[in-house]
Amino acid sequence: MVNQFLWVIFPYICIAVFVVGHIFRYRNDQFGWTAKSSEFIEKKQLMIGSLLFHLGIIPVILGHISGLGIPKEWTRALGVSDHLYHIGAVYIGGFFGVITLAGMIILTARRFTKKNVRKLSSTSDLIVNTLLLLIVFIGVYSSLVTNTLNPGFDYRDSISIWFRNLLIFKPDASLMTAVPVAFKLHVLSGFLIFALWPFTRLVHVWSVPLNYVRRNYILYRKHHSS
């Protein structure tokens, strides 16, 4: 029953909250659909932490999409052996994971230790920062340590299949039974952040200024008083 809740019910609840929560927030709080900038309070740590985080997180996300969404039979068909894929996932993924982790440590320390930044932060900001740091840390640990201690474990034989089955509404909790604890915690905390997403500043991720490049120039004219 616990397995069924953790690997079937809980993920579906998080996905449902993610979707419905975004719709509700967009309809009722469009003016809050942004991130409150604290750059004017402290700029140096924000710039370094944000740069490291974004440099690392994009390859990490792409790696997760590839690892969870693409069956190993497809990569084999493209000439990528399981061993080569594993090396790339562990070391390249671990490298970018460490960069992301460094960025998150700086950003989280800044939010908690800089008095004025903390004053500007809401409770949800502090929770999200802490949870993101935890998720990234567990992910790096899983990639570099757990994979080393469990050389026979291949997440594409368990987590990936479980995840794809979840998306097509054919969940199988038994696929997660033998998965190492670190990977389980990484997955569960990942779904938890998705459930919290609509109610935090994370929604600003979707506010990509696509119209910016097409907007008309703003003309400033000097006012001459008579």
C-alpha cells in the first residue's frame, strides 16, 4: 500500500496540482506571475549563483528528459552502447550537476544569510530554495556516489520505465522496489517541487518575454517647459 501511494497516487496528485494550480494562479493572480527581484539589495552573489545555476540546470534538464523519455533500445539503435551512455550520464551529468549545486548553494546561502534579502523573501521562497538545494544535492549524490556504489544499477531499467508508464496511465509501482534510496528521494522531492510550483515564484519560468523582440521602440521626448 505504501509503494502504491508513493509511486502511483502521490505522483498523480502532484501532476494534478501542478496543472490545476497553474490554471488557477493564471486566472486569479496574473500580476503576481513574476519573480520579486532582490538585485538592488545584493548583486554579486546573485549574479554568480544565478549564472552557475542556469549554466548547469539546462544540460541537467535535457539529460533528465533524455534519460527518462528515451528507451535504451533507441540509443542502442543509434550506436550508443549502454556503457558509453552510463559514462556520459554519470560524469557529464555529474559535472553539470555539481555546477548547478554550486549555484544553488550560493543562492540559498544568500537568501538565508543576507538580512535584507531574507526580509524580502516570503516563506514560500525559503521553502523552494531549500527544497531545490536538496533536490540538486540528492541528484548529484545519486549520480556520483550511488552509481559508484551500485555499479549494476541502471535507472533506465526501472525509473525510466516506471515514469513512462506513469505518463501513459499504466503505472507499475513494483518497478521502483529495488531502486536505491537516494534515487527514490530524488524522484519524490522532484514531484513535490512540481506540486509547489504554481504557488511560488517558480511560475516566472513561464514568463518568457517572446514579444520583446517584436515590440515597437519606446520613444522618449524631452519636455520643454514654456
